[in-house]
Amino acid sequence: MAKNLVIVESPAKVKTIRKFLGTNYEVDASNGHVRDLPKSSLGIDVDHDYEPKYITIRGKGDILSKLRKEVKKADKIYLATDPDREGEAISWHLMKALKLDEQEGKKVYRVSFNEITKTAVKNSLKTPRKIDMDLVDAQQTRRMLDRMVGYSISPLLWAKVKRGLSAGRVQSVALRMICDREDEIQAFIPEEYWNLEAELMQEGSQKPMKAKLHGTRQGKLAVHKKEEMDQVLADLKGQDFVVEEVKNGERVKKPPIPFTTSTLQQEASKVLNFSTQKTMRLAQQLYEGVDIKGHDTVGLITYLRTDSTRVAEEADAAAKKYVEQAYGSKYVLKNDVAQKNKGKIQDAHEAIRPTDITLTPAKVKDSLQRDQFRLYQLIWKRFTASRMQPAVYETVSVKIAAGRYLFALSASKLAFDGFMSVYVQEEDKEAANTLLGKLEQGDVLKLGQLAPSQHFTQPPAHYTEASLVKALEEQGIGRPSTYAPTITTILARRYVTKENKNLYVTELGEVVNGIMRKCFPSIVDTSFTANMEQLLDKIGDGTVRWKTVVENFYPDLDEAVKVARDTLESVKIADEVSDVICDICGRNMVIKYGPHGKFLACPGFPDCKNTKPYLEKIGVACPKCGKDVVIRKTKKGRRFYGCENNPDCEFMSWQRPSKEKCPQCGGYMVERGNRLLCADPQCGYSMDMKTKEE
């Protein structure tokens, strides 16, 4: 009998797939890539048509040796790596490393499946194809561009800042986005505004209603100062609060769209507090196969790297059938929720969904680890909800007149839960208001009290992993497979630190970003990077030649590196001599960069290993004790301003303090962009630095 060999990427898949196929099939794994560019050199022959030089990855020799023995026994070889560019390239590298294209009498096929189920695997073996060289070229190009950036720029960072740093084509853009957001936050000037709430009572009712000031008959009213609010309150004295308009209506909330890689990472971060890396690791396990009681090993979800929201017809039908049986026919979605796939969609994949809708979270809970279960439950609920009817709210909105002012009152009540019987997103968790009592036009309401409240506009939020992934996707930077590794890299390099989900740039990150923006503006330009992603997509669909992209990219990069070397010669970033004397050997200590930023070290190392924290004074006296204010770091590397007399003095500020006192309240002021702000938000005083200097 003919012997068939199926080669997959991951050993975890071997166990799952072997159970689906008979004894006539041998299943083995390559453990990911088997060939790559060498670590010791660029690995691209820039003088001879940019040919890449691939070598066997260290440690993969034994795996290839074993696979060669299996190839000898087999008549048919099926390359069954992942269904994306990376998987296509791994199949091509396997073909080259195992010399499958040179062996006579052997039939070599490429197969791929979106889910690891018996049906999907067997169907793919019935419809094999050739390796898609356009996809391979797209992956090769991405790898070469990334290598060119990393190997050209990283040595400059080693020379000027510290060893072990790196620059990357996508990571450098992500770092720039985080730095830009930090700049926006630092430059943000809060603006004061006031709200007014009226507590009103309907005759015969014991429950007060809270109406908000909306405006006047001329339109919306913005109240910016206390004096303006005092005038409004004065105008309202003695006025009747009369119902002017009552509108009853209906609000429909559409069901969610199934998960893509990006939306799964975002929702898992918000709901489960998972990092992007953890989400992908758990999703990989669910995709590759888990032992489920009564079902053997099952791949529970479809392929996890996708930016498509498409759902296979069979899966759609199965889900609707399940919904009808579990919830009733009125819950079944009649018309599919469609989202137009954007032009940058990489592959004709499906959305991320359960492979078998009848394997409910309750059925698999005992077979999964806690976090595996939580992620599977999120995916199952989202997909099930996407095949269900919208939720419907009954709404009422009321306009109340008081003199020349109009107040607004609204309420809603869930009339039909639809998809929300299965899946409720964070933003929908606010309790639905009970509908108001029967208000009618002309009703006079009794005023309980007027409650004015002062507020200040808030700066843009710091990026979280979830919001950074969303921003990268919206700007067309990176692909589903790159979001998690990009964020992991900038955190590992300590360019960015994470505190309470928020991402903050470290001093080290600021230095690296500064060099990249000065010397390599195109590399950190979001539009340039997004255009490059589009070119990679065009290589993938066969409309652009891959070498054209590489040969247009490298000369400009090479020239920028040469200019940067000359430019950076005059920049002294590390090893500045300080006026601090080493208390062990008497030398002047020097400023160096460590994982958390600057520190003082004795230049006599290794004879003298003395180090000290580097406390950079900013020329401002501590508002609490009068000692010097210095720049400090949190344990994770985020910068703040504190007193040198710490821990005896606990003064700290996230913004740089100023020498100026607030002329309004006497407190200290901080610098925000080109303005000075009172540190007390209740005061709200601010002045332009230029005005102050004049």
C-alpha cells in the first residue's frame, strides 16, 4: 500500500491529526521554520540581485534528518503547514531543505485547513494544490525588509546607547506611536466646563428623576466658568419645570461581528485582562487540539491569525440551527451581519469561531485549563451571538422647559434581549434604565434641587495593548501575526513599560525613538509603513514583483545609515562624565544606560564595581520641603518628578514642576507643552509661558 507523509508545523497538531487518519498516514512536525537567514550576517546578497542566503536553523538538523527518513518511505508527501503566508513559506523551505522538488517518483502536495477537525483535514487531502509562490515571495520580502532594518540600524543603537537594543520595521513605528501619544498627553491643556442636573419629581411619585441641562431654545449651551453657571442658576430661580415634548421610540442594537485576530486580542485584554501574547498562546492551543472528554483530541477553534470576518456556509447554518434549538426561532438571525472586508485583508480565511457550535463552554469546561476555558467561552459566545437577532430597547426622551432653558431626560428598557442573552460587551453592561412614569406634554414637575458640577476635559488616554492593536490595524501597520510579537518586543527591550494596562514610554524608549525620528524618518513614518504593507499584499496576490520592492527599499536605507553614522558621531548619549565622585576609588562617575534608564557607574570597572542611582536635578525646589526636585523612575521605568529627600519627603508629580507659584491659589505649577498649569485641578488656573516671560 502507498505510504503517505503529512508534515505539519507543530508537534501538538501531530497527535490530533494522527487520530483522524488511518495507519496508511504518517504525521510528523517541522517545529516551525527549518531554514532562515543567518544570524551572523545580513544574509542578502545586495550586489547580486538581492538573493537571500538561507541556512538550516541551528537545532533543526535532527528534525530534518528524521523527516528525510520518513520521505524515503513515502510515495506522497503532504505539506500541511499553517494556512497563511508564514505557513506557505515554511512549506517551501521544507521542500528545499528536504529536496522534495528533486526526487523522482515522489508526489509532493500543499494542503491547508482552517480548522483541525476530521472533516476539514480529510477534505483538504482530497483537494491538494501546489505551493503558492506569490505568498512565499510576500513572506520572503517581509523577512528581508525586517532583516535589512534590524541589521542596519541596531548596531548604531548599540554604539550610541547600549548593547542588546534593536530597531525593527514595525516595532519602531509602534514605539513612535506611543511616544507621540505621550507628547499629546504632556501638551494637553485641560479646559473647565460645568454640568447642571435638576432633580425633578412627578406629582404622586416618590422617585425623583434627574434631568440634565441641554441648552436653550437657540441650541446647545456650553458653560465654561463658575460665573456663567451662577448666571444660569440665577435665571432658573422661580421658574416652572414644564414637560414640553415626550418621544417614545425604539433602539436596535446589532449583534457583534465574529472575532478577527485584532478584535479577539482587544476584547480578551478588556474582558479577561490577557496580554496579546497570552491571548495568542492560548488560542494556538485551542486551535491545535485539546483532549475533550468523550471526543478525544479536538481542535476547538478555527485558525487564529486572520483579519477576515467571513463565516463558512456550513458553520453559519449549524450555528443558526443550534440557536433555534437552544433559544427559539425568534432568536435566529434572519439576515447576516455583514462587514465589508477592507482592501488590506490578507487571506480568504474565516473569522475566529468554534469548530463545533454544539461543544458549548459548559461541555468542555472540565477538560480545559481555566484560562483556556475563559478564552474559548469568549470566542464561543461572540460567534453564537453573531448568528442571533439584534437586541431591542424601548426608549423615551423628554424635553423639559424652564424659562429659556431646556433640560433633557431619557430612559430605556430592554424589550427583547436577542443576542444579549448570550453575549454582553463591556460597554453594554450599564443597567438598562426603567422607563419613566407616564409623562405628558404640559406636566409641571416639582424641583427638588439643582446640582451644578465642575469638570475638566481629559487628555487622550495612554495606549493599552488593546488600543495599540486597534490603532495599528486602523492605520494598516503590521498584520494579525505581528501585533503580539511587536508589543512583546518593545516591552522586552524596555522601551515601553506597562502599568495597570497602560503603556508608558521609558527614558530608554525616548532616546531610541529620538534617534529613529532624526536619522530614519521614513522607517518610523506610519504612512510609509502602511504603504509597505500594501506592497507586500500585492506581492501576495501576484501583481507586484518582490525584488522590485526590495531593490527600491535597500539603497535608500543604506544611504540613511551612512548619514546617520556621521550625524551620530557628534551626539554623546552614554558615558557622560558626572561631577559625582566614586566614594570607593575617588574617580568621577560616568552616566550609563541600564534596563531602567540612566545610572551612575565607576569608570574603573571591573576593578571598581560601584554604581549609584542617577538623580538628575531640574533646578526646582520641592514645594513641600524646599530640597531639590529630581527625575525618578518607577520600578517599571516610568519617569516622574520627586524630592531628593525621599523617603522623608513624599512629593511627586507626573508633570515637570515649575518654579512659578499659582497666582490664583498659591500652589505650585507644572509645565504642559507651552503652558503652565496649576497642579490643583480644582483651581484650574493656566498661563502661557510666553506671556509669563513677557
